[in-house]
Amino acid sequence: FRHRIFDRLLKKYVRRGKVNYNGFKKSRNKLDNYLCRLAHTDARRIKGWRARFAFWINAYNAITIRAVLDRLPRSRSAQKRFSVAAKKLNFWKGWKYEVGKKWLTLNDIEHGILRPKFKDPRLHFAIVCASIGCPSLANRAYTSRNLYRMMSRGTRRHLRATRGLRVNRAKKTIYLSKLFNWFSKDFSQKKYKHRLLFVAKFAPKKDRNFIRKNYKSLKIKWLKYSWKLNVQ
């Protein structure tokens, strides 16, 4: 399964993690063509664990973009105020999309497939919920070849941003994205043992040793999470 259509759209309409949704509107037919291919492809027949992993990450991100287009206000000012977390939208649970020959919500893809089947916490920095508070959307599609590299890059990018990580050494306090609170178990798997050891692995170099040496005693505070649209 090739993701060329989606890759070209991302390169054209995503810059520094911000999405040009008005541009995507102009290319809606191409996006729908890609979504049609996702719908009629049996993901179980895709060869290779990485290729299947990449398939579901791209599916989540492409569906999210399409879901935003379906609900996006026309005026630019209204777009800046738009929030995917508005209860009336029921963004993640209320709508099903055909993908991999199944009808699934975005929650089904994330919590029923990606998290339990692939068990890699870096996926939380690859799938993007269209808000400012979430990790930046990559301007390339995921493939079996670039999967690990891009997931690690996305994780490091988010932990370099002030919405992802801040460290106060004097107060021995670490300020983290709420992703590490919501998905604490994912970041505390055997490979990493503790969510702060995961953070230490991908944090900026200047903070890695400090976090690694003090992870048991550091106080954690959660950063404010913005649900406003990550629109250009």
C-alpha cells in the first residue's frame, strides 16, 4: 500500500506543524481518493508490521483532516476560535469512517488498534488531533522505511516545544504535556519503566541527564492544553 497521494498533500499544505485547511479544501477530491483507498484496503493483508503500523497512523491523520474540513467554519476568524473538543461535535466518538474494510471512529483506531496492537508510546506524537496543544503534524506520510525515524523525530520535536516540556531545576519541577498524564501506562512500559525515563530519552540534551538522575524525586505539573485548531 503506497501513501503517495497523502504524502504530496502533506508536503503542500503542512508547514511547521500548522495545517492549511483552506488549501486542503481545494484538494478535497485528492484527499477523498486517498481515503477511498484506505477504506477498501484490508489492512491485515499488508505485509510487514511496520507497514501496517504506518497504514493506521496515516489513516488516523487523514481522517482527522477530513473530519475538520466537514466542520470547518468559512471565516478565518471563526476558524481560529474553532475547537475540535466542542461537545456538540463529538469529534472522536460520534462519527464512523470506513477504513481497512471496517467502520471505525477515531477512538476505535487509536484505542482499539494503534495502542493495544502496536504498543509504541511514540505513536502519541505521530497521530495528531488537529489542536494546538497536540504534537505537530508531520509534513510527510509515514511508511515502513521512515516509521521509527519519524516517530522519534516527532517525539523530540514536541518535547522541545514549551507546550510539551519545561524544566525548573531550582524547584525540581518538570512541566509536561497532559499526554503523559492521560496515557501514563503507555509511557511506563517495561522498555522505559517510568514515564520520566521516556521523557529523558527524547528531551533536549541539556535536560536529559538532569531528568534521568532525578526522575524519582521530580515533581510533575501539567501544562495547559489548548484545543484550538492548529490552522495556519
